[in-house]
Amino acid sequence: MASTNPFAWTSMPSGFDADASDKKKRSDILTKRRAQTLVNSLVTLRGETVEVGNEEKNTRREEQLKIIQKALTRGSMRESIKDCLPFLTTENDKKATSLKMKLLDVPGSIVKGCCRSVGIEGLPNIPLINKLNLGEISKHFDKVRESDEFLMSIGVKQLKTDELQAACFERCIQVGNRSPGQLRSDLGEWLDIACEPVPVARGMKVVMNDQNRRLALMGLHVARDVKASEFGTIYKVQDK
């Protein structure tokens, strides 16, 4: 039976909710998907730095990798998010009441991986068809935004342990072998960063996109866990 909690999973097949063992399988599958998506994304971006005949794209990808490299060596999420600022700004849509996620420069394979990391199978990474995956991941993060606003209104201290674990797992915050106090601290930090007001003034052409910020936060949490896991033998960040 699917949970009615507004911060619980809504995108996984209902069969996964049959019993505790299936929920564990779901958790394990998604955790592995997230780690693999991170590794594959870095490999994909690295590959696009050496494409023949596209020097502009090569340079852009090299600069993006430098930003990511720097962000992943920071000591706090807030510092890392500041490094990621070039990925988090989008054109100001003055007619919209809230910004939509913008991933137009992100390779389709990475968007597909992001979908699978949150429990959405998505469509094949085929030109034109794969554009629909952008809409799917955007809709998912719209739900996460609503969930964040709800959690901000009630406070993380009000969550029961299972609710706290569900909310953290949805945001790629590591749950296993961690105390409720640690989870509340990480979830509170997430909400402080993700729900920080986005300044929008008349005449501003570029603004902070809070949905891109949430995606970056998820990626940073996955990266932190990957570096401490068995994937660390494959994925390594060299401190400079």
C-alpha cells in the first residue's frame, strides 16, 4: 500500500510496497542506481571534453568538470552549492509563479539516469523522445518542492522515525546506520538550503533556479556517500 505521507515515495511501482523485504529491495536498487548515475555522469562529461570538431563544447565541459571537482572537495553542502552556482542560474520567467527545472545543456543519458535514480524509468535516450524525460524529472522535483514546503511548515522534529527516513531517502540523504538525530540534522540543512528565498527583482535577466539547486543537492549527497562506499575504488576525487 502506498504511503499517504506528502514526503513519501510516489513514483515507484506499487509492487515494491508489498512488504518490508520489497521496500529493502527498492532502497538497495535505487541506492545503486544513484551511485552508478553519478559515475556515468562524470564519465559522460569527461568524454565530451574530447569530441572531435566541437571545441566550444569541449571547453564548456572542461569548465563544468572543474566546477564539479571543486564542489566535491568542499567540507560543507552550503560551500559546495556556492561552487555550483553556474549550474543553478536560469533566465527569469517573469510570467511564472515558480521556476521550472532547466536542464537543456545536460546530456540526455544523464537526464535518463537522474530519472531512474528517483524511481522513474523514463523513456529511451533517443533524440526527440528523450526530451520527455526532462518533463518527468521536472515534475518529480515539483513534488519535492511541495514536500519541502510542507516540512518547513511543520518542522523536522515533528517527524516520526519512519517518516524521517522516507523524507531523507527521497532526497538522496543517506539513511542506513544513522541515528534519527543525524538524519534530522541533514534534513534540516537540506531544507535551509533548498528553501532559501530566491531573490527576484525587476529587470533581473538571470535568477537562481531552486529546482536546479535541489538536483545539485541530491547529487552532492550521492557523491558524499559514493566516496565512502565500495564505489570509491572506481570514483575518486583528488583534493587540490
